[in-house]
Amino acid sequence: MQNPAGNMQTTAYDQLRDMIIHAELIPGEKISEATLMTQLRLGRTPLREAMIQLRQQGLVEMIPQSGTYITKIDLTVAEDARFVREVLERRIVKEAIQAHSATLLTTLKSLIAQAEVMSETRDPRAFFQFDNDFHHALFQAANKDTVWQWLQSLNMQLDRFRWLRLSVTALDWKTIIAQHQEILQAVAAGDAAAGEKLVGQHLKLMLEEEGSLLKQYPDYFVAR
């Protein structure tokens, strides 16, 4: 039997998390419960339950005598998440390649073809999802989908950085597509060593973009 109250809380959480990840709610911004209730057409109880979950995950914070705010992006947490992703995905791509999955090749080719269209239309949301779907496919091929799901809570500060970098910088999307194509070629060739190396290089891209993004949006990040 479905739980309507639980469903509403999940809906509220998903909507708010999406708005935070995609910077529709700006880092450091004060938010109004009444405004969110109206905007999202949510009741007070599911909204408050969702806010509790978001606070636990470090996406919102309550400041006494002031109000509730969207947290700024914590680059230390984001960098730690990137490190975990790199360590895990190097092993994941190796296992995905060893699985010799024709389904994986078909999936990756299809995703890259879609991404090439997105690079022309400049649809950042769709392109952001492509990047997630590409990496998720590797986890699925390695039979580690549960690990991917675990990573999603760890990745939130990293995802906020990735979105901001993708949507507000003059990043050449074709470079990202080219890196994914190289990973695809390693998968097609059954070259696990190359796959590991390429995934590691791809996931280090964040470090190259960090300085320019901090300079452009200093108020969006936790001071270090």
C-alpha cells in the first residue's frame, strides 16, 4: 500500500535537491518556507521533512535568529568525493571491460551520439545527465549499481561544482565528449589498463577548472 505522506516528502526532497544541485537555489541564499510551499505546491509537513533530510546532507543550514540558507559549496568535500570516484571508477571500468558486455558498448555509443547533439544545442541539463548516465552505465556493467547509488549521497557537493562549472563557464563540451569517446574505445578494445588511465584523467578535470570558477563566483564557496 502506498504512503501518500511519504510520497509527498520524497517529491519535496527530490525537487529541492534538484534545485540546489542545479543552482536554481543559489549557494548562500536565504530561503522562505512559505515561498517554497507556493512555488512547489507542497504542504508544510512534507516540505519540513524534506528540509530535515537536506540539512543532514549538508545542503541547507539553519542559522539561529536569522533563517534557513542554502549552504555554500564545500570544495574540500567535493574534492574528497572526486577522489573516491576516481579510485572506485578505475576499478569499475576495469571490471566493466572484463565483463565483455555488448550491451555496454551499445549504451555508451548511444549516449555519446546524444551528447554530440547536446553540444550543438547547448542544453546543460541534458549534458549533465549524459555524463551521469555514461558513468552509471559502467557501474551497471560491472554489476555494481548499488555502489553507484551509495555514491549519490557522497557526490552532492561534487555535483553542485560540476553543474556550476558546466553551466556558467566557457567549457568546451567537445573536450568532455572526446574523453568519453576515448573511454568507449578502450571498452571496445578490451583494454582495461587504458580504461583505468582514461577514467582517472577524466575525473581529474575538476581540478583544472577549480581556480577559474572560484575567481568567478567566490561567494558560492565555503572559504578555505
